[in-house]
Amino acid sequence: MIIRRTLISICSLLSVISGAVLAYQSGIALDEMWSFERYFKHNQLYIYMLAISVVVLVITILLEWLATSRWGNDYHR
């Protein structure tokens, strides 16, 4: 149970960090609106961070569901 809570905390922290990086990258892209299409074509970091943040968010949701579900708690004991 402690391991599961630790994993949820780590995934939540990773979600916050990746969200901050995405917000920063979006701000840079909006500053360069004239080259918006070129920015996304040549900046692969944004695409990778978006994919990583979506995966981390899904894992976090699944872990939180597992920790709060009937199966994850010890109701049946």
C-alpha cells in the first residue's frame, strides 16, 4: 500500500513537471506565432513531452483508481 501511494506521488509530480514544461514550450510557440508551423515541425521536444505527459497522466489515473478501488483497499479482510 505504501509502494502504491509512493508511485501515485511520483506520477503526480511527473505530471506537474511535464505540464510546466508544456506550458513553457507553448509560451515560446505563441511568441513565435509567425513561424508556428515551422516551430512544431522542427521542435520535436514539444511532441515528446506531450506524449510523455499523456502517458504519465493515464498511469496516474489508473494508479489512483487502483488505490481507491474496492480491490485496492482491504475491505474484504
